[in-house]
Amino acid sequence: MYTALCSSLLFPLHERLKGHHSVSLHRELEASQWWPAERLLADQAVRLRDFLRQAGRDVPHYRDVFAQAGFDPESLSSVADLQRLPFLDKPAIRAAGDRLKSERAGKLIRYNTGGSSGEPLVFYMGMGRVSHDVAAKWRATRWWDVDIGDTEVVLWGSPIEIGKQDRIKAVRDRVFRSHLLPAFQMSDPQMDRYLDEIALLRPRMLFGYASALALLAAHAERRGRDMRNCGARVAFATGETLYPTQREIIERVFGAPVANGYGSRDAGFIAHQCPKGSLHLSAEHIVVELVDTNGRPVAPGEQGEIVTTHLGTGDFPFIRYRTGDMAVMGREPCTCGRGLPILREVFGRSTDFVRTASGNAMHALALIYEVRDRPGVRAFKFIQEPDYSLDLQLVAGPELTAEVERDIRTGILRRMGEGAELTIRRVPEIPPEKSGKYRYVVSKVLSTAAAGAGQGEGS
């Protein structure tokens, strides 16, 4: 009854007071998710044309871009017409500055990315963008038979969220039964306290970075803590690539399915996993293109870089924004019956790939498999330097013998090929990124895909 009160009365009141129109958007999304794919695509084209018309009229940067490209939004007949416009990337956003702000913008909120793979990106969100993201997350939450007002534990680490723990937010979280556990503080004693709190609260849902949830699950196993009856119906993992091994240990330890979510602060909530296992795009307000290293569209089933156009960003438009993430679009509809398009696989950032001296790209999993199940490995992180050399940091327990370390070295060098350089260092701890995430692999080698993202037409 309390959950119903929160979902139907208290949360809508909260959103109205904040100036959001997420409630009406959510109502629309609940209906449109069941539309046939053809109807969704046609509706998306109409929304896109309206969005581009507004950008060309009100945003100085896009008035110039459209004029230079000879582009008239009224001429757009399908999403494919977006290819007539240049890409937007981080250098282009920095160069445009305030000229990306709409002249009719209302209240804008300043945000920035964590900058874990380079210089932080400063950008702005209006109420429309926030409302769309809230509505999309709310819809995906309800797919798993949980709702706003159900007790949740949030394992999060963004300085933006952590820094807003003021009195008003504390009251709001108590009302909506949301409990924040900082992902920055993941020492063994702190994780013991987190497990105690989860057992006491019995949350219906967990929410957090995949790496932080997996780290907590691994700690529970080492401590012999049985968390399978903690009350969780689902664990929402988002903010970074979800690896199969992470999904496995989270589900095993907490006794709940993992629902993957794909998105970012700059690009928005792009896709959410349904109980049938498909990662559905939020197609009503985010147009997703997959392109190759030359910026050309790839066919369904082929890997490409994710490029997004967020239709809720009228106050600070993101049009053909290169995310640097790699994915494959699905060919077949989901058996859940929703007409929303599907991302079959998301591989993560181009900096999650390592490269051999011969130039071959290798996904992070290739190295992770050589380390993750070795005795005594408590935590690890690969850093690939610009000269292709690898630095492996290990947090080791007593079981990590010299023989085990030799096996790790042999396996990695076998995968990397002849002439590869590897340094293995034992460290007392591996701190999280500034965002609070724990990245297993970071490559500083400039890849072809990353180079294209930094040198697109919009830069």
C-alpha cells in the first residue's frame, strides 16, 4: 500500500514541484512500448523532425551547422536523413560552449562527466532531458514488478549524487525508501557494514555500478554471508559494461536476477533489459545509430560505435553524439512483445579494448579470463600504456603463489602475442575511478575507433 501511495501520489507530486513532466511522459511510454516497430519508427521520425526544427531555430551552434550542411529539418523524412549532419563529440561540445544553449532555454543544470578516460566534459541539462530520463528509468523499473516506493539500496559513487546529501534530499530518500551506500568506500569493514544494512533493510531492489555490486557480492562469498534471502527481487546494474562473470556472481550471491541498463550521464538512459533478457532501446526519445570507424552506418548484427540523438535535449541539444561505446544491434524482436528495438550486445568504451603491437583489438574479457578465477586474486586492474606495454595491478591474498603468478603471466602473454611487455605489481588496494566505478581494463592506446570519435565531422 505504501508503494502504491508513493508511485501514484507522492512521486508525481515531487516531480511536479521540481518542474518535471516525467509523469505524463511515463504514461506515454507505458503505452508506446507495445506499439509495432513500424509505428515506433514512424513516430520517432516525426519527433526527430520537430526536435531538429527547434534546434535550427533556437540554438546558435545548430543554426550555423544546418546552414553549412545545407540541411532543412522540414525535409527530413526518416531517421536515415540524420546522416546529412556532422557528428557531435566532446571536442566539438567544448569548442561550441554556450552557443549550444537554446535561446529559449529555461532553467539549466550544469553537469560534467567523470573524465576517467580524458578531460571531463561540461554540459547542461534542462527540465525536458531530466524528465525523459526519469520516465525511461521508471518504466524499466516496473518491468521487474518493482516500483517507486519499494525499498531500494543504491550502491553509487558519482560525486554529484554524493555531494547532494543535504537535508531535503535526505528527507526525500526516506519518503521513497531509497538508501544510498557510497561506492567510494569499499574497504572490507565498510562492505561488512553494507551487507549488514542490506540484511536489515531487506530491499526489494538493488541499484548500482556493475563493478561495485560484483565487488560486494565477492566480499559476501569470502565472508560466508548468505544474502540469497535478503529480499531483493532484482539488481539493476548500470553505468558501465556488465561482464558475464559479474552478472553470475551478483545473481548467485543475492539470489536475484540482474537487469542490465546501458547509458551515461552525457548520453542519457539509452537501453534497459527486460525480464526476457533483451536490452531495449528507449526509442521514443533517443535515436541510436551504429557507425563504423569511417562514420558509415553498419547493418544489424555488425559491431559499430553508438551515436545518439536525444530528443529531450532541446535546451542543450545532443545531435549525433559519438559515445565511444561499441555495440551490435539485434535483428529479431523480443519475445516479451515490446516493439522497442534491441541492442544485442554492448561492448563498452573503446578504451576497454586492448591492442597488440600488430594493431589487433582485443576485448577486455580476453585478459580478464586469465586473472579472475586465479587463487588469491582479490582485485585486479590492467593499464595499457601508449607503447602497448601492460601493467597489471593485483590485490593478492596468501593463495596467490609465485606459481599462480607465473600462470597468469604465461596466459596473458600468449593472448597478447610475441614481443608483448607485461609488468605485474602487487598493490595493497585498487582505488575506484573519480566516478566511483572500478574499471578492470584501461587502454591509453589511441584506437582507430577512438581516433574517429575525436576527429569526426563535428569537431
